[in-house]
Amino acid sequence: MKVTLLILASLIFLSPIQQEFVCLPCGYACDEKIHSGPGTCRECNMRLVPKSNVKFKNLSAKEFCERIAANPKALVIDVRSKAEFNGTSSEVESFGHFKDAININVNEFENKIPSLAKYKEREILVYCSHSHRSPRVGYLLGVNGFSNVKNLSEGVSVFSEVKDTDCLSDKFVFHTN
């Protein structure tokens, strides 16, 4: 009996815990699929990463605006191209931008993380046009020690439907394309 309990106890304590993996956040439905090991997402071709490393929270447009209103010291980051941010893009619709946002293109973001270290303790709100680039930035911030990161789910493309909020009239600049 003692031997059986000892074997059972060692199996429980020595067996590896099954780690869950998800695709590097891309803003598509495949972000929610759980995988049993590393590899590549079959749907979006993003690298699979440990689910425990995805630490940012997704917010609706209303919740995102509420966070901006509640925390004027939050760092708001637009991860689109400079032309999208400024409203000068002739290739894609730019929708608009938050007045106090800083613009760091998603393709340059990883290199800019050291310059953001002074904001580690602040709330960070990230967004793009359709929430396909900003989740990747939320992930990068999380794995680099930023603990209070929020992403605008669906991106600023949805703001044309919610123009009547106080947040948007005070804090958001709509672009006319």
C-alpha cells in the first residue's frame, strides 16, 4: 500500500503540466484556439506561443473610451503606419486617431520597447484600425514586463458607428478620406 501511494504521489508531482499554446495574437478567431504544443497556427501562420504569455486585455470601444476618460495618464499607442495615423494614406482608410496618442508602427515596435520602459507601471492602451496589429503589440508589451496593457478590440474602424460618445467628441479626431 505504501509503495502504491509513493508511486502515485511521484507520478502526480513529477508529471509535466500540459502547457497550452495559442497563436501569437493576430486579432482573428484563431486567437481563441488552444493548441497542445508549439508550432505554427494553421489559420494565420503566426507562431504558437504559451497562452500564459498573453497578458493583455481586450476592450470594447466603449470600455476603451471609459479607460481614457478614467485615466488621463494612460499611454495611448497607435500602432498603424504614419500615413494611417495622420490620415494621409491613399492605400487604406485611416478612420482617425486619438488626440494624445503616440504613433509607433507595429513593424518598428519591438525595437522601440526599451524607450517605453519608463511607462511600465502605467496603463497602456493600444489600438490599430481593425485590431489585427495591436494584439501583437499587446503581447510584446506583456512579455517585456508591462503588466497593465489593454487592446481596442475591433480597432478604430468601429468608431464611425459610435460617434456620439463624449470620449470620441473630446479625445478622437475623425479623418475624412
